[in-house]
Amino acid sequence: MAFKKHLEDYRFNLNRNRSWKYTAMLIFFFIGFLSLLTSKFYLKTEDPLYHTNTYEAVSSNIAGTVTIENRVYHPANGSLDMVIKMD
């Protein structure tokens, strides 16, 4: 009888202070999610922009010489049309 009473007290006793594990895990995930959302403010994500001038030949080991003859940028859909000549 005492064992059963002890088991019931163990099940429903909320004063054991074991919820700190779940709170710490929740805080860890919250800080991780918050740092993911705000990473643009403290990390430099801008890559330098490299471009090739029009009608300038660029040598390549695989394709030989590549020349960009024309390029048109469409800002509405963010696409770029290029005419490339390969020798």
C-alpha cells in the first residue's frame, strides 16, 4: 500500500524541477532560429561581381576562346540573355 502511494506521488509530483531540460532545449532552438533569420546583418554574404566586357576574348582550357557578343538583362523576371561565340 505504501508503494502504491509512493508511485502515485512520483507520477503527479510537479515539484521535481525537471522541466529545465525542455526549457533549455526550447531556448537553444529559438536562439538558433533567430540567428538564422538575422544572419544577414552580421555576416558578409555579398560576393564580388566579376564580369567580362563585350567583344573581349577569354581563353578557356576546355572550350578554346569564348567571346560574349551581346547581353540583355530583363529586370522584370531577372533573366539575362547572352550571345556567346566559341572558337
